[in-house]
Amino acid sequence: MTRLFAFALCLCAGFSSTAMAEGRERIGYGVLFTNDLIGDTKDRWRTGSVASSRVWADGWTGVAPEGFGDLLEFRFNGEVIAPESLSRPAAQDRPFVGALSFGLHTHFKPAHVEFAVGADLIVTGAQTGLDDFQDYIHDIVGERNISRAVRRDQVDNAFRPAGVLEAGRSFEIGRARIRPFAEARGGVENLVRAGADITIGSLMQGELLVREPVTGHRYRVVRADKPGLAFILGGDIAYVDSSDYLPARSGITVRRDRTRLRGGAHWEGPRGGSLFYGVTWLGEEFDQQHGGRSWALCSLGCVSDKNSR
């Protein structure tokens, strides 16, 4: 795990130097933490994740630039996926997954449609050290540790490429903004998705938002630094062709449809601090998944600072 973090630090440093050498400056940063234990108090399946983004561009005018590659985002994601029971999983439950991803993405708006395109390298397996990290957290909160059988059957060590393309357009309806979108993902999970996000309130206008892959929440990366409050609602449905996180050897059947519903609130204080709190309902991802209809994830977004270097 130490080698992976060293690799990530070198990648960040190299990307930052390259971006600045091309005349760009860092214009934003954002991070979103997600965990299901504080959602429905049950720790299983898409149990926890963190998403973090750093953005470089030649300034910010309130909208994404027209050209592909003019705005660059370095994205880091870490995720733990677990069976319903870490000590005695059912015979047909999903395997444990520890996944770290490092990616380069770009956001641009050539006309009325906003595009986000990127590629990620996803590292999976025990080499990530996330199984040990899960045990460390469970020791703190008094939850059960991962059994040897779960560790042995987790998704194997691998480096997996992945790509994503999203297109969306915003419409003003009174004080609300509705943004339908379509998304395609390939690599670790092959799927297409369609949905919409609704924002009520003036906050987040003229800002860059990035979609977190697990919940679908969009977190603030470039802020307008205007105090206020905004409520968000959203949902989407996906057609799933395949998933490396649900291998055939586990004896489970991937569901072709995957549904997400979410809601939350963004707050910006008068002195520049910001906070997000959201809840997401996730539908079942495989046919043998019992109780998926009560699966809730809570998300917390931290301060993003568009002026930090």
C-alpha cells in the first residue's frame, strides 16, 4: 500500500508540474466522503468511498471552457465494497473489493451541452491494503472484522483501465434548475446510464460540479464563493452489461438494471466554508442481493477552495 501512495503522490506532483508548465493554474479542489453505516446503520455492499478532485485551467469564467482538454481534472477515488456479513457471508453474496483509482478527466462545453470525459487506472485486490484499513475502522467503531475466507475470496490483484463519458444540459424552471444527463462507463464496469439532477436555490450557479461514481452526487470543485443554501434531488437508471466487481466465479448473477435515488443540501457560509450532506438509495446490483431496497449511503462533502494553490 505504501508503494501505491508513493505512486499517487508522484503522479499528482508530475501532473501539477505539467499543468502549470502549460500555463494553467489550480482553480479548484473538492472531496466527498460516503459511508452506509451512518445511512441505514448497516455496513455492507457499497459500504464506503472517498472521491477527490483537483482542477487546473487558464482561469474560470463561470462555465467550462469550449475546448477539449482546456480544463483538466486529476481525480482520485477509493472504495470498499463488501458482502452483507464480513465474518460469515452467504454462499451467494458478492466478494470483498478494495479499489483505488487515479484518473485524468476534462470538462468542456462547446455549445449548450456540458461534457465530461476521462480515463482512470483502477487498482484492486489485497495490494491496496483496504481490507486492513476496513478492519482498522471496525476496531474503532466496534464492528466485526473481515474473516480469512472473505479476504481469500476478494477480487484479485489487478490494474484495470476504465473510461467514462457524460453529457448533460441544464434548464431553468423558476428557482429550480433541472439537468438531464446520459453517461457511459467502460472497463471495470460496462454500463450506460440516464438520469437527471434538480437543484433548488441560487447556490452552485457558475460552479464546476463533478459526479461521484458510487452515489451519483455531484460535488463542488470550483466555487463561486457566494454564501447560500441549495437543495438537490436526483436519480438515474443504468443498463449493466458486466462488472469485474461481480465476477462469475462468485456464483452470483449481475442485474441488468441498476437504480439510484438521491437528495441532499449544499451550504456555503459567509466566511467561505462549505459543507454538503446527502443521502442515496441504491437498488440491487445482483439477483441474490436481499434487502437492497433499504440500502442507504450518507455523503459528506468538505471545503473546496478555488483560490488555493
